[in-house]
Amino acid sequence: MSMADIRDSAPVAATGTQIDVRGLEIEYETSGGPVHALGPIDLTIGAGEFVSVVGPSGCGKSTLLKAVAGLIRPSAGGVSIGGAPITKPHSDLGIVFQNPLLMDWRSVLSNVLLQAEMRSMPKQQATAKAKALLAQVGLAGFENRRPHELSGGMQQRVGICRALLHEPPLIMMDEPFGALDALTREQMCYDLQDLWLERRPTVLFITHSISEATLLSDRVIVMSKRPGQILAEYEMTRPRPRLLDDDEHPEVDRVSREIRRLLGVTDHATTKKAS
Ligand SMILES: Nc1ncnc2c1ncn2[C@@H]1O[C@H](COP(=O)(O)OP(=O)(O)OP(=O)(O)O)[C@@H](O)[C@H]1O
Ligand SMILES: [Mg+2]
């Protein structure tokens, strides 16, 4: 069953919304003084575009995502979504955090349905959809378990279901597949690709995986070390649906090498050969 099959027969949701990030800087106040975490960043994500961000650990990727979602305030510059400046948490989106932030006193199903409650979605329809989504990610039979009874990867999948329940026009995902085993991760990548092809939401996707970024994106953004700034961006133009084992495709090969070089990843095989 593909992600497309679990959509109900309601009309297809509108295409995503444009995101504009202008001169964005974030500084955190800490006991040791201010930490300049991010920026300045200028970035436009077009309506219905899929943009991935890769960069070293601690460079400000999660900070960028939280600022775009309106969860933290910029120290300078700002974000607008669909032309409207973001001054408080933006509600018309689905967000997957780096840690799934589940409520342990609620069952798995009821954690997913939190999204429906917040939006007053019809209960019966939402429950059917939530169950279908959970089955889709391999969690059929776990609906009534509590989050602490699940592995980290399973909890992350519950967070993904919660983010997608209401078919948002805007999806933000912070390393959503990081805690998953390789096969589940591949499947989730393909499911996300299907979902995007079906509905064309705007997606901001943060990942450590160059192959996920090159598979899924229209554009891959590479960030520098903290304070994170944009070092480079690459258009991914090969037709969809794409496959993860397209590594030898000239575009994927070129972009992957460039990103590794920018991030300072040494190819030991090449180094040995050279020495
Ligand atoms: N709430 C906070 N208070 C103070 N400093 C913070 C806070 N959150 C993040 N930072 C700092 O800001 C910088 C960027 O953090 P952020 O979590 O955005 O990085 P990241 O790129 O998402 O890293 P990772 O790939 O490891 O998830 C880091 O140096 C971090 O220590
Ligand atoms: Mg992070």
C-alpha cells in the first residue's frame, strides 16, 4: 500500500505555501553568554518545492526549522509564509521534530489523534486515517501501546504519522528517518516521495543523509559550521519517481561528491590511492 492509498477521497489539498527567509539570525542566551547559532540566512522555498538542508552537527539546522515554524524568535531578520510575517507558532503545517515528543500518558493512536483534536477534525474519519497511517509505517497492532513500550525508531514513526494526519500544505521534518533501520528508512523515503508527488506540499527537510537529500529534493542546501550560513545549493533535476540506488546517475554522483567535499568528508579510498 502506498501513501497515496491512504488518502481519503476528499479533493486533493491545495499545493503548499511559499516560505521566505530574509536576513535571519538566531542568537541563544545561555549562562555562558550569547551563542550565535544561525545566520544570516536568505532562503526562498517555492510553493510545492521540496528543499533539503544538510550541514555539520550543531550548525543550526534545527534552529532554522524552529525559526521557520515560528517556535523561536529571530534575533534579526525574519520569516514569512505565504507572504505573511511569522510572529507566533505557525499552525498550518506538519512538523516532525528530531525527538518525537510523544505524550507518554496517551496511547500511540491517541498521540497521532492529538493533531485531529487540535484542529477539530471529525473523529471517526481522523481515527480511520490515523490507523491507516500507522499501518503504513509498520505499526499496526501497536495502536494501544504507550510510547515508552516502543523503540526509538517506532516512536519516530508515530511522530511522522501525527505530522501527516491533516495533510498539511507545509511539512517540516528534522532528521525524521535518523533513528530508523536501513530498510524502514528506504521505505519511508519512497513513501514521502509518493506523498509529495501526489499533493506537492512545500517541504523543508533536514537530514544528515546525502542520499536522502539527493533522492527527495528539488534543491539541496548545504550549511556551514555554526553560525550556520548557506555554503552552496544544488538543483536536483532528474525525473521522479527516483530511486535510492541512482548513485551512479551523473547528477547524483556530482552533487554527492561536492557536498562531501564541502563538509570536509575524506574519501579514504581516494586518499590511500593517492599516497
Ligand atoms: N535552546 C538552546 N539554548 C542555547 N543554545 C542552543 C539551544 N539550542 C541550540 N543551541 C546551540 O545552537 C547551535 C545550533 O544548534 P542546532 O540544534 O540548531 O544544531 P543542528 O544543526 O540541528 O545540530 P544536529 O545536526 O546535531 O541536530 C548549537 O551550538 C547548540 O549548542
Ligand atoms: Mg538538529
